[in-house]
Amino acid sequence: MKAFLGVVGTLLVIAVAYYGMYRGWRNRQARQVDLAPLPEVPADDKSRGVEGVYVATTSAGDWMDRIAVHELGVRSTADLAVSEAGLIFHRQGAADVFIPAGHLIGVRTDRGIAGKVTAEKSGLVVVTWTHDGRALDTGFRPRRKADTAPLTESISTLIGAEET
């Protein structure tokens, strides 16, 4: 009987924890509901880029303030294509994200962003951009470490600035 009560107690604690996380996510979405819809991915886009993981989008400078609306907080396998039009994250299981070139502010490598911290200092490519009057950071982890520097350089070239 003690074992049964222990199992039931553990399951109850787990259920309450999941419910709390769900409520927290819903509350975050409610606070961010005023963020305008994202720019449409160009219809003629057939590009593919560097394979990796789209980690998350956060408020710029606050790596723990994940953006929950428009699926920007959804981690997914993706590839990141850099073109003259901007950046396109082709995501699996979530909507693609298009960042027009004119919205890009900077690019850097970093150790972490909401939902992902890497062992190496330059494990993530973090793009800073503006949308609807807000500065945002989007993290991407290339599958191959050798892709990090060329990707960062190509984005830096696109925005016409040196790596920040």
C-alpha cells in the first residue's frame, strides 16, 4: 500500500508540475499577444542552407525571455538559408521564420539562449533583429561546428556590418 501511495504521490507531483508549465506558457503568450504577425516567407523561396537546430527567439539582451507567440519559442530541427532578401529558418514541425535583411541588427556567437546552453563559447549563432518595434535575438545551433564561422560571416556581410 505504501508503494502504491508513493507512486500516486509522484504522479500527482508530476501532473501539477506539467500543469504549472502549461499555465506559465499560456500566460506568456497572453502577455505577448500584441506582437504583430511575422513577415511572410517569400513565395518563390526554394533555398536550403546550413542544417542545425532553431533554438528560440527571445527579447534582445534577455536570453531567458522566450517569445511564445507565432511559434517563435518552439525549438525545432531546421536549416538556415541566407539570401539577399534576408534569413529563412526552414523548420520541421513549426512554421518557417523569415527575417528580412532590413530588420537585421547584428550577429554574434554565444554560449546560450533560452532552452539551450552549449559547452563551447561559440556554439550558437545569435541573430539580433527588430520586429514590430521590438529588438529580438534568435538562436541557431549549426549541426557542424565548421559551419558556424562561415554562417556568421555571411549574415554579417548581409547586414553590412562586422560581427558584433
